[in-house]
Amino acid sequence: MDTDARLFLLRGVAYQNTKNSDAAIADLTRALTIDPSLAMAYSWRGIALSAKGENDLALADFSKAIEYNPQDAQAFYNRGVVYYFRRTIS
């Protein structure tokens, strides 16, 4: 993993943990620009997008995280939660 990508990933996670989804999305997107195969960045960006109600984009990111890391149980879980709530709300 590229060091710069990791730094943007970690800062994006910190932003999301403080409920600053916009800043999180910006940093996680920057991490993915540097390293497009960074599964964890897709997963965290999916969380941030979901927090903003951007469920279609969140689903795409969770699916991409799973594509790059099929062992990522959290991405499967998060994708399922978004599908569940999307169906329940509709």
C-alpha cells in the first residue's frame, strides 16, 4: 500500500469517526486516486456515503471493496444493511 494512500485512508477514517462525512469522502477518494485497489478505502467511503443517504453510491463502494477483498466480512455486512434499509424505506 502506498504510504500517501494510507495517510489519506487513516485521516478519512478519523473524519468519519467524528461524523464529518464530507471530509471523509474527500480523503478516501484521494486515497483511491493514489491506490485504486485499496479495499478498505472503498469500504469506509461506503460508510460515509451511507451516512449521507447516498445509498446507491455506498452500495457501489461496498461491492468494490468486496471485489478487491472477498474476505471483508464488514463490507458484506454493510452492503446488506444498506440493501435492507433501502428496501424497508421504499
